[in-house]
Amino acid sequence: MPRYALLIAYHGGGFAGWWRQPGQRTVAGELDAALRRLGEQGRPVGASRTDAGVHAHGQLAHLDLARDWEPARLRQALNRQLPPDIAVRAAARVADDWHAVHGVRRKTYRYVIDGGAERDPFHADRAWWVPGLQPALLQAAAALVPGRRDWRAFVRRGERRAASVCTVYRCCWRQRGRWWIASLCADAFLYRLARALVGGMVQVGRGAIALDEWRAALAGARVGAARQQAPAQGLHLWRIVHRDPPAWS
């Protein structure tokens, strides 16, 4: 059976996450249904199990199909069958042992904050409204994050991995008018770690948590700074770097 890689974008607001869940609308479930309408039984495996409400611009997946599809035709056929909140951006034929999860080297998430004095209702489903952030504190909090750490203090219920060590390569904020955009790049993300880091940095940026407490949380202390959670709608899976990048159509 030929194996294909897919590059997928979706608006997460209407989904209970990526992974299949009985009785719930999920991204993987909609892809399964689209494939069945094409006469295929492939079940895409995603590189990142995004949570309910989290968006993706560059989700990576692989699947095995019965037919030998030309990749561009597969992309077009899937997009005709998918609902408007999912799009296959590219497809590629890959080796039979190519794996979307096991080959991941880095993931980049972006988080969008609306820092305007009043909420922008047209972006409320894609950003977190937080007025009054102090830029110097926000940037100081971000500068402390990168490094290889044991993130056990930030682990949320639902984390299935025994290991809690990973490396955050980059954490920074940039401002574009009313918008604050965080970029977080790591070799792996524990369950809701990106949202916990954003939530903690925002509390520092609001002056609600001291930088010393944030520093202690990053060192492994189970303090309040490690128990913050930014809401899902501002989080965007932006890019996945694979050790064997597909030759996209």
C-alpha cells in the first residue's frame, strides 16, 4: 500500500481536537470520512495531537492508501470532500516506513494575543484578549524560557509520556500594532506545555506574577506560575520540521 504525507491546515474552533473520539467531531475523523467518500480506508496519523480549539497551519500526517494516487490529485480530491474548516495544503508520496510522528525534529507553535483596549470580535476565535500587558516584563519572561529542562512542574493531567524533559530552542514575542505574537520552538511539547508557558508569561506581563516566581517555576518548583493556562483559541501549530522532509506537490 503506498504511503503519503499530508500538510494540513484547520481552524480548531469546531473540533474536539485532532485525534478520533467517539461521538465528537475531530480533524482526523473528518479526514477519515473524506477518504471513505473517495473509496479509501486510510486513517491519517498526525504528528501533533492538537487540543480542542487549537488551530493548525502546518500539521503533518501520513496515511496508507489502496490506490496509487498522483499527490496533487489526492490533495485536490480530499479538499473537494473536506468541510471548509480543513484544507490539505500539500501531499507527497513517501517511503513505506516514513512516519509523521517518529521523524519530528522540531515543532513551532505561535500564540496570538489581542492587546487592544477593547476586544476585536472578528478575531475572538483566534486570539486571547489581554489588555494592559507590560512589554518589558513579557519579554523578560520569554528570555528565561529557552533551554533543556525537566518540565514536570508544568505537566497537566492527561500527559501520557513518562519523560518530562524536552528542549525549548526559542521563545520570543513580537508586537504588531495591537497584536502580540509568541513563537515557541521545541524538540517536543508536553501536554498543554505551550499554553502553560504562554499563560505564565502573560501573568508576568500583567504584573500578577513576579519574575522570581517565574524563574523558580522554570527551575522545577511547583508554584502558581507553573499552573497557568492560556485558552486554546490563541494557539496555532505553525510548523513541523521533519528529519526527512517530503517532496511536496
